[in-house]
Amino acid sequence: MANIPFLKPAPARLSRLVRELEELEASGTFSNFGPVNRRFEHTIVDRLFGGIGAVATVNNATMGLVLAIRDAIGETGGRGRYALMPSFTFAALAQAALWNGLTPLFCDIDPEDWAVSPEAEEELLNRYKDEVAVVTPYATFGNAIDLSRYRKLTERFGVPVVIDAAASLGSLDARGRGFGTGSQQPVVFSMHATKPMATSEGGLVYCSDPAVVQRIRVMSNYGFAEPRISSLPGLNAKLPEIGAVLALAKLDELEPIVLKREAVDARYRANLPGWTFQRQLGQRTAHTFTSVLLPEGLAHRRSEILKNLADQGIGAATYFSPHLAEHPYFKTNSVAADLTVTEKIAARILALPLFDDITMEQVDQVSDALKRVTQ
Ligand SMILES: *Cc1c(COP(=O)(O)O)cnc(C)c1O
């Protein structure tokens, strides 16, 4: 029997970072944008964003989304208005909108790249106009969606944009730059243990405009622009120094990890000819896992297929099924537009094992098992 989990979180080994931990203790600073956080922020801007723009670390991407959305909708807030987002994404995005008093407005996706459909998005912007407080696209599964289109949407409709790029650290855009580079609209990344850039809990908000990043940093610290004086909306979303130690160490390993994950994804694609995979955008995707669509006629047998794989010792998952509009909490607190494509994709989606030290033999085993159980 195989022993191939779906994911295998691999943060940097704290037990090998004794010197860094001793330095942290000697500094006497354990949070509040200490020296390790500052070093990490500079290093990641240089390495992943070509030295352009700035980042603020946060304690996780969900808080990063809450703050970036709050900043985008402005001081008066957006109470009762919509956050236009895909239903084919992770719950954190809809929750972040709801915490800001917004109502998620779910939009359909493109059948090939599985990100928000530009036509559906524009149709909803034309239909709801000023009722849309913010547009929050998702860079689906680390895919490098076209951010220049969102800059144009802001110019045309006057609506702010916040990008959920939770799984995109290490992805490259069409020009070979780190995904998000140069974006005037905040891009929120996760460093959760399950992501390729794995820590434990952690995230960051990137923007080419350092003023946006500075406001988000202030908001992440009770809205304190000067010591202990709240001048902006705020809460506590600071990444502790120990989180930055983990992040700095993982950043050193990120490049080979992303390359390895890309090779694994390519192997799945080669092993499963005729199956439908996500259309890749940009020059490189930092894969968290590989998603494939079951043949249409087999979608109704998905749970049986998952169980069959599990019985053979192979983990798999169904991100994002149910899609958000199907979750009980969002059903009663959001508005869903036409989701025909979302429903079709979600019904067929299957996420296959991927982790830093998976072997190509294991990838072949998974592929063979999938072929057998779907025959
Ligand atoms: C992982 C993920 C998040 C949440 O990130 P956290 O750092 O765990 O809060 C949000 N959105 C998407 C699309 C994700 O994949």
C-alpha cells in the first residue's frame, strides 16, 4: 500500500536554526516589526519583486485581506455594499469581506484558467455600478492572472481592487517577474504551513505604492500611526519575530522548491494525457497541489474515487468544492450571480498530492491509481 499524503507541510526546521533563535532572544524584541521582520521584508522585496514596491508582514493572509479591503473601501467603510469575488475560491476571502460589512457578490469563472471570468465581472460591474465597493479577484491556485486588466477596471469603473494571491509566492508573471511586481493594487500572499512558502502562520501584503503598505502596517497595529495613538481603523495582525525567522529561512529554499513542484505538475500532466488541467498563465506557477478535472461522466462518482484512492494510501482533496456560494454561512449572507461554469468545474475538480519531497515514482503511482479507479 502506498503512503502518499495529499500535502506534507515543510516549514524551515526550527531545530536547525539555533543561532537565529539565540539572536532573537538576545535582541529582546519578539514582535512589533522587530529586526527580523524588517530584514525579511527587505529581502523578499529584493528577491521576489525586483526591489520594486514594499511589503508589510501580517500574521496570516486572512488578516491581510481584512486590512487591505478595509483600506481600499476607505474610512467611511462600505456597509451594505458588495465585494465582487469568485465563488471558486477559499472561504477566507468571503469572510474578510463580511468582516468589513460587505456582502460577497459571487461571480462565475473562466472554464480554462478557473479565475474570474472577465466578461462576467464586467457585466456585474455594469449591473451593480456603485453598489460594488471593491473587486477582489483570486489568482487561482497560484496562477499569474493578468493584473493590468484590474488596473484598467479601476480606471474605468472607479472601483478599488484587492488581489487574493494567497498561493502565489514564487509564481512568475508573463514578463518573468514575481507575481504582483509593480501592482498599484494591494496583493495579499499567505505563508501558511500548507503553502509552498511554508512557515506556520504568516502572510504579507505587497503594493508598489509604499504609502498603501504603510497604512496597512499601521492598521495591523491598532491603527497606531504614532505610539499608542489610534488614527486609523486597526486591530492586531502583526507577525511575531519567530514567524519572520521561519519566513527568512524558507525564502532561502523557495526557488528549488518551486522548480521541483513545477516538474511534479508537468509529470502529472504527461502521465494523464486527455485529462483537463488548469490553463497556466505567466511564466511559472508555484503549485500548492495539482488540480485535474474528472471526466464529465465520472463527476458523480467523485467521493467513491476519493475513498478508493484513500484505501490505497493516497491522499487527495476537492478544492474548491463545495464552492463558496454552497457554504451554509455564505448562502444566507451573500448574493450569487450566474455560476454555471463554477458549478461544472467544482463538480469535477480533484486535487492531487504535492509536497516538497514527493518522488516522481510516487507521482507515477498516483497517476496510475487514478487511471485504474476511473476506468
Ligand atoms: C490559504 C488561502 C488563504 C488563507 O491564508 P491564511 O494565511 O491561512 O490566512 C486565503 N485565500 C486563499 C485563496 C488561500 O489559498
